[in-house]
Amino acid sequence: MDDAAVPHPEQSEPDYPQHWEADILLRDGGTARIRPITPDDAGRLVEFYEQVSDQSKYFRFFAPYPRLSDKDVRRFTHHDFVNRVGLAVVIRDRFIATVRYDRIDAEGRPSETGTDAEVAFLVQDAHQGRGVASALLEHIAAVAQERGIRRFQAEVLPENRKMVKVFTDAGYTQHRSFADGVVHLELDLEPTAASLAVMRAREHRAEARSVQRLLTPRSVAVLGASRNPQTVGRALLRDLLTGFGAGGKDDDRRIYAVNRNAPPGTEVDGVPVHRSILDIPGPVDLAVIAVPAGAVPAAVAECGAHGVQGLVVVTAGYAETGPEGRDRQRALVRQARAAGMRVIGPNAFGLINTDPERPLNASLAPALPQRGGFGIFCQSGAIGVALLEAAHRRGLGVSSFASVGNRADVSGNDLLQYWAEDPATDVVLLYLESFGNPRKFTRIARRLAAAKPIVVVKGARHTGSLPPGHTVPATATGLRDATVDALFEQAGVTRVETITELYDTGELLALQPLPPGDRVAVVGNSDSLGLLTHDACLSAGLRPRTPVDLTTAATGENFRIALDVALEDRAVDAVIAVAIPPIGTSAHAFMGGRLAGPDDPEMGSDDPEIAAALLEAGERARELGKPLLLAHLALTDLPSRLRPGGIPAYPAPERAVRALAHAVHYAHWRRRTAVAEETARVPELDRIDEGAARARVGAALSTRSAARPSPATTLDRGAARQGFFARTRPGGARITLPDADAAALLADYGIDVSPTLPAPDEESAVRAAAALGYPVALKATAPHLRHRPDLGSVRLDLTGEPGLRRAHRELDALLGGAAQAELVVQRLAPRGVDTVIGATVDPAVGAILSFGLAGAPAELLGDVAHRLVPATDQDVAGLIREVRAAPLLFGWRGAEAVDTGALEELLLRVSRLVDDLPEVASVDLEPVVVAPHGLAILGARVRLAPLPVRSDLGPRAMSTL
């Protein structure tokens, strides 16, 4: 349709939809900004159009169109942001692409009520191929959905193959036809599994590429380099020089120094100093900024003007200092992204890449670590130093390292995207203090963990406080530790407690095969050390064989034979060798009356033949796919002898066992996940009426809204599901449904709650029991008494009227009145195991399904298992078996096993309910009595909240913290 046919009546300026603005990553890793076009953009539009080739103009207008008239400019810059919308992609305050939609009716005429719109794109030729149009399509589609448009129409010349591909590759449901020399395309805007997969694949590629650009610059400038050896800038330049010049023979990379106050002709460490980055004659890919915070904005502006691609901002004085610093930090990121740059930091320790062809040490580390397979990310400079030192001490190599400080832009999620593609990275080690986007972390980590282990230490696990300088969305603050555990478990991330355990586990995962099971052989020259190792295995949930004691007189040949037997045993999945100093070394020195000191030449000496036997066994273990590791005491030489063979050595048995237990758990997750990809499913369930449930929820929320108006933002369900945009999150308090309404809603999903009838007096109780049928229970349901049998608020197994009356009088006297206690009568459930099922929506990660046994002991011990929703049949099967009290469900001490099939189906129904109805904020079923045949739900509570916005389902956009 010709744009000239659209009328544009004079009107007051519409409100600017600021929430449509978004920073995006392009295919090559560069940044840009998408925002609505306004009348103030007339000059930018004209300049943009002048840079477009005649062919691209022809493709847009189907005719030669060399320039825009004043009328065109007005038409393309004046929008009502409802029926006519234009978006632009902006870099350095210049347009590089535009998109526009106009609402039309079924006949293709301008409309204010139609659900179709015609859409058209124009991208500058210099920026075609960067994924600009694909990103614009995602955003204009989200805008259109918010405004009630359900389908796009477009007409494209068949020669314009790039534009046709933008539409056809997007993954939306589409229809295509050809007539009169024009391709007519129709796209349904409802997101599909295919469109979501396409969007995430593009996100992955762009984020990985953006990190790759940071790690592999051809030229680096240090801003703030000084001749003063005590300055951070001097240290950064010196550290950069230690690695940057060590590339391949054809390395033509450059290092530059910048200091605004340097006299002409100044050099620092042999590098000429420029007064401004703008004075550097060639391109600069990466700038390391170490100037005072007040000078950073000017430095960033000059970097943007020079075309720098990325920044490492070491300067402090940002969010870690308080609200004003947080504002400066946001301004820094906005300024950098607007100029097409990504930011490491601020308050960063820096970046390291050990690629021998393109090494980089843009950090405060004094030397490059040795090359190896560990990718390391942390949010603390101090921890970063400790991680690098620990790797050096253990002789472990690093592929790349990032310590990002305040994590204002580049985050751990970006590094995970990069490491998924990096062939040099085998194991990922993380130190995290906060999550910027937990949902996205789970998704990315799960994909990466299917191929490479991820081991993480999570700081602030008990306080839940946000470390200084860490800005995260409000929804991501205060994540419960149980939620974090569920997130890690679902994603296949191995969580450890300490930095030592991080490397203990990472080393085993990097150097040895994944264990095929949990059966462990223990072989060594110390009966006591073998027993300690055996006990540690049992405590860690492993299945150890009886230790094989070779005695302290064991030779290398004894070790070789015993290890060979253990490895060849098909009932063994892993082998732990244990060793102490042989006879005649430090132990005998002590027994002879002389205590060997740490510098004694005999302290920790070992038999080289034992090392040779272990190395030989290590080769065989690798062939068999079984890990071999060493636990030792007082040996210093043996670990270094084993290092060339990749056999991890631990100076305490419990450390070796913890590492092995983590490896066993991770290997099991890998196998289970691989099987689940083929077999796990979300079963189809009968007796589900989603429409009735949705109407019931809507009515309940409407009633509350009418009674208590709230300033909630109005979004329709489609826009909320599209996730557009999280900054427009609706408000409103949660409401708790009355018991009868909760039972009715649950019944819509085939979840039957045992009915209760009120018993405010004896006669009401008798009538209720007659209606329900004996035997019955009488219980209090007031909030302070609900689920508190320890307070004597329940009477069970009442088989007749006399007993019921007596129980009613007792509770009436004990609880201060039947009315205040809210007594009810309920038919007695069959005997079984009391359990608790819950589902809670965490704003940061989504709905979480929980299961545990009922009662104070389980609650006090935190014996509850969690899974993210939607749960599969395999998820719920694992959920009920994960709690420590699970044996009670399967016939403990001769009791009859309960109906776990019915329990698993109930969990699936609860998962389906909260997944279908995002307004359901929480569901609590307590107790659920699971009998040998069937189950009974004796209590239920449901809370509702206004429709949340899913930030993970919207168009691609960089975080705005």
C-alpha cells in the first residue's frame, strides 16, 4: 500500500512511548538503539535517506524515489503510536534503519479498529547483513501486539531477496502469494515455538560475537596511562605489554597510551603517549579506561567518536558508592551503547585471553596465566585474583577470564554464550554474587552444561543482600537460596561452597572422564585413610566398595596390580587411590624420636614407582571411561609427578570425595537430560477446563479491582505473554481466594479438594457430618491455627455424633470459641503419608513447583525439593524422590508403599495450572494424604495477582539495570 494514501489529520502530540526504547546487539556483536520516530527526527531521517542506495530506495517504494519531499518527511515522522508507528535503529545519533506500520482493515484501507497492519522496512546499505531488519521486525511486532494488531502484511519485490528472507526466516506463521510481479506476505504475530527459537539463536550468536570482539582486539588503548609507576593506568599498560606482543609471527596488533596531561613526545614503557584517543592515527578496537570518574564521560565520548568497539572501565566510583554513583553508571552504559560499544565494568579487574595467536591481558593481573581449558568469570576483583592464583598454584590453564566488577553491561550470561562456542574452553568456573536475569541464565546455562561442565560458587547465599555496585532488576533481588538451588539443578550447574572446592571439582571434570555411575573402588596403602575415604563416600551418597588395603609397605607393582583389578571391574565406576608416605620416610623419622619439619628433605617423599603405577592406571582409566583420582596425606612430590598424566591429587580424602560426588551428580544430570530430550514429556491430562478457570480468575481479579482500584498499567494478555516490555509491569496486590473459590478453581484442573462444611456450633457440626458421612475430622481453619496440629486444633476419626459433639466442645473451649477458630467438618481421609505440594511464582525465575512431607520436622530441616515449571513427567518423578524423607513413600520399615503415580499426576496438574494461568501467584495444598490407593487433598489455598509481564519472551533487548 502506498504511504501517501494514509491520511494524517492534525492532532495533539501523542504521549511518547518511552518503554519501546531498547538497546540491541547486532549480528556482528555491535550495539545499537531502537526507539520510536518523532517529529524532532526530521533532519535525521533526511540524512539517513541520503545514505541509502538507489536500488534500496527502489525496493522500498517500487519506483525511483531519489529524495523525500517535505510531505514525505512529515508523514514518516508524525505518528499516533497506535495506528501508525515508526521505529528507527540509531547509532551515534544517526539513523541506520527504519520500520513503519499502518493499521488497515480487511480491504487494505486505513483503519483505527482493524487487526492487520502493513509494514515496510528500509536499511542503509552499509548496515545490511548485520541483522538490523530482523531485530526491527521483532520489536515492531511486539509494539503491534501491544496495540491490538494480530497480523502484518507486506509487499516485496521478488528481487529483494534479503527482505523476503527477513520475513520467511523469522519463524512466525506466515502465508505467501505472488501476483502482479510482487510477493505478498502475511505474518501472524502470535509468537510460536519456531519464532522463539529463531530469536534465541540470534541472541546467542550476537552475544557470543560481542564477547569475542572484546577478547580479540587488534588494537588497544589505555586511557590514563602514566609514567608514575604507582598509578593503575601504568600497571594496566605494563600488564597489557606482557601478553599483547606475544602473539603469532604475523601479529600486527598495536598498543596505544593516552593521557590528556602528557607533554608532547612522552613515552611510557616505550609506548608513545597521545593526548586524546582521537589523535591515534589508526583504528582502536578496545579501550581500557583508568581515569578519574569525573573524566570518564569525556573519555567515552571520544572513544565513541573514534569508532572503538568495546570498553574495559577499571575506574571506580559508580554504583558501589550509592544512588548518585548508580545514576552515573547507568549514564555510562547508555552513552557507550549509543555509540555502538559494550562495557566491561565499571570497577572492573579486567579481561584475559590466553590464545597464543592473539593473547590479551587487559587486566590488573601482572602476568598471563598459562593456556588451558578453564573459562573463568567473577564479579569481584579480589576473588578474581584468588582464582588466577589458585589456577597457577595447581598448574591449571585458563582459556579466558573476565572479572566485570559492577556488571553494568557485559554479564556472566554473555560469557556463557561465548564459551558455548569456544573450542578452547572445556570447563566453566563462576563466582556469582547476584543475577541480572535469572531466567536467561537458566536457559543459557542448561544448553551449555549439556556439553561443558559449569561449576559455581554463589556468594551472599544466606543474607540474600545485593553486593555493593550490583544493580539488578527489582524482580531479581532477594532470591531465596532454595530458588537458586532449583535454578542450578534445572540448568545442570554444579554448586560448591568454596573457592577450594570450585577448583577441586573443576580439575576433576577437566582432567578425567565423567563417571558412568556412583560405584567407587578405594585402593591404597593405608587402612585408616581408606576407611576415612569409604565413610566420606557414604556421606556423599556414593556407593563405595570395601577398601583394598595394600599396607604401608606397598610397592609400585602392588599399586599397579590392585588398580588394574579395580578398573577392570564392571561393578566399579570410579577409583580413588589413597596414599601415605611409605615406610622409612617422615612417619618413621617421627617414631625414631625426631619430628620432621616442613623443610625436612624426607617430609612427603614418595616412591617414584607408585607414581608410575598411577600414571599407567590413569591411561587405562581414560580408555575405560572411568575417573581415577588420588587422596593423600603428607605427600608433596606425588601430586606433581601425576600432573602430566592429568590425575587430580587431593591432600584430604573428603576433598577428593566431594569432587567425585559432584562429578557423579553432573554426569547423571547429563545422562538424564539426554534421555529427557527424547522421552520426557508434559502429559495430556483429562478433566482440564482452561477456559472456565481463566474466566474464574478474571472475575476474581475484576471484583477486587473494582473494590480497590490500583494504578496498574493496562496490558492485554497477548502483550503480557509477548513480554513487552518488562518496564511496564502491572501493579496490584495479591488476593487470597476464599476456600470455596479456591476449590472450584482447582477443580477446573482436575484437582479435587476434600469438601469441608463450617461448624460454628455443635448442631452445625452434626448436620455437616451427616451430609458428608462418617467418619469425619473436626479441625480449625483460622489462619493462626491452620496446619498446626501441635496446638491441638484437630480431632480425627470421629465415627459418630457423640464423639463429634464431645470434640466440638473440647475445641471450642481450647481455642477460644468455635467461631474464632473457624471450625470445619471434613470427611476422614484414608491413612497414608502426609505431604505438602506448592507452587509459587518468583518474579525473577517464574513458577516453582515444590514438594515435601508435611510436619514440623520436614519444615525445620528444609526437606523440600523444587523444580521450575513447566514440569515434565520425569521432573515430578525425580521431585518426589529427591527429599530425604522419600523412603516413607516407598514402603519404609515394612509399611505399604503409597500411590506415587497419583502423587505425580497431582504435581503435573498443579504445574499445568500455574503455567496456563500466570495470574495464579501461589498454590498451597496441605496436607495431601497419599494412601496406597489414591490420595486426598485436605487443605488448599490459592493466591492471585495481576497478570505479570514475562521479560524473557519479548523481543531481543539488552538489559536495562
